[in-house]
Amino acid sequence: MTEPIRFAVPRYLRNAHLQTILNSQGARKWRAHALQRQLNSRSLVLTAADGTRLLAEFDQGGGGDCSTLVVLLHGWEGSSRSSYLVTTAARLLAEGYDVLRVNLRDHGDSHHLNRELFNSTRSPEVASALQGYVDKHAYARVFLAGFSLGGSFALRIAADSGLQLGLAACVAVCPPIDPAHAMDALNTGFFVYERYFFRRWAQSLRRKLDCFPDLDYAEDLASARSLDDLNRLFIPRHTIYDRVEDYFKAYSLAGDRLSALALPAHLIAAEDDPIIPVGDLSRIEPNAHLQIEIQRHGGHCGFICNLAADSWVEHRLLQIVRRYR
């Protein structure tokens, strides 16, 4: 068994907030923009059994080897063109693997595709849309990897539908374990994160309303001033949950949520993650198929190695894919 690569971070990059910000800004963002222009991505619409449509981007590996597909899921209010997804895709493509970057509902430019709003419990529709795709393509191996909320989706999909999808392995980078605790961390930690997610979610809701004016929540949206406001206003009215607490529990990974996991899964986390409390990892019931890897540094999904903003996660993901080929 290959030993996991350890994240050796330079002293000047050990600050958790710097790691978190450099994950999608600065040098990594500039590099991702350049890579995106070089990619010959094909835009796809994946359709789930219930009619849900998800926007995706497909790229074929440089070697033309169609035997392995890696599916990538972005984080909350990210997209298939988020910096970390593009640079990770480019790394995989250079190794000859096909890559499918999937937008969750109402992410990227997909607000017009479905009338009902996104919420974080909608992992079954992603699994179904992926099933429709892999059933039409003869891949020998399919890997699923997600970042932040996308990591939570990836683990839930692997536990619920992984064998049916034929997944070789699953990788989750810094997924929220207890969403309520993650929200507490956003509310009490470095204010920039709460403001960032509030702004991005509010923008997304405005775009959705532009596509479906009959949803008629403009006044609620205008009155919201924080993530707590948006949760309080939108969860009872636009999900099946009457209480915010019940909604958070519905997509928690704590307890036995992953007990049905029957394929190799790797959960990568950082002790200094300013958004996802590392202590919540101990609340996941042990599973022989789940390997939890905790690095001392890395921030939230960062794991940045140098000033060029190369991410150790890309190297670790490649190592995992090679192991289960």
C-alpha cells in the first residue's frame, strides 16, 4: 500500500487564512484563467431520472485514454470554473484521465435549468445525473472527488449510490461534517468568510429570481443582512424542512451517515481549517472503507505549496487515482 504524501508547507505559507484565500485567489486564479482558455471543454447537460438538469464540462485526457473518468464537484457557490477545480482538472488531464466537472443545481450558469432552488440535501439528483452519464460511457474506472460542500456531496453519493455508479474510489477535501458547526464557525470567525458567502448566495438567489420571477421572494431577499437571515427566510419556504436545525441535520456526515460506504473513500482535512471544525471528524462512526487524513496545515481546501499556488491536494488526488487504477 502506497503511503500518503504528506503536506510539507513552507513556513511563510502556514497561516490558515492565507491558505484559504490562495485556494481561489491570486496566482491560482490567474493560472486557472489561463488554463481555462487552453482547455477544449465540451459543455453538457446531465439529466437525472426525475428530470433535474445539471450543467457540466467534459475534457478528454491528453493521452486519449478513455478508460478512467474523474468527476469533480465544486464547493458551495463555486462552479465548474472555480480556480481549484480548473487547476485540478488540468493536472488530471495532463496524466491522460478524462475529467467531468459538474455544477450543482443553481451554480455556474445553470440557474435557468430547474425551477426549484438548490439546497445542500440534493445529493440524490447529482447521483442520478451521474448514473445517466456513466451508463452511456464505457469507463473501466470512475472516481468522484469533491471540495468543501462538494466533498460532502461526494461522500453521500459514494455511500448511497457508489456501487451502483461503479465508483473505484471517492475523495472529499475539507467537507462539512456538522453543517451547524460550520455555520457557527462562519458567524464567529474571520468576518470575511461570512460576508463572502452571504454575498455569493444573495447574488445566486437574485439570478434565480431573474429566471423565475414567479418565485416572488424579492422582499425576503432584500431584507436579509446575514447568512442566518437567509437560512431563516429560505429554508422553511423553499425546502421540505420547517426548521434550520433539521435542514442541517439532513446533510450532516456525523454518526452513521456513511455506514453504507462500501468502496474506498479518502477524507482530507486540515487541523487549522477556519471554516470546518476539525473536531467534528471524531463524530463520524468508523468505517473500514473510509480513510481520514488530517494535515496540520492547509486552511480550508488550500494546501498551497508555494507562491505559484500549486496545491498538494492535486498531487494527493493523483496518487489515489493511480492506486486504484
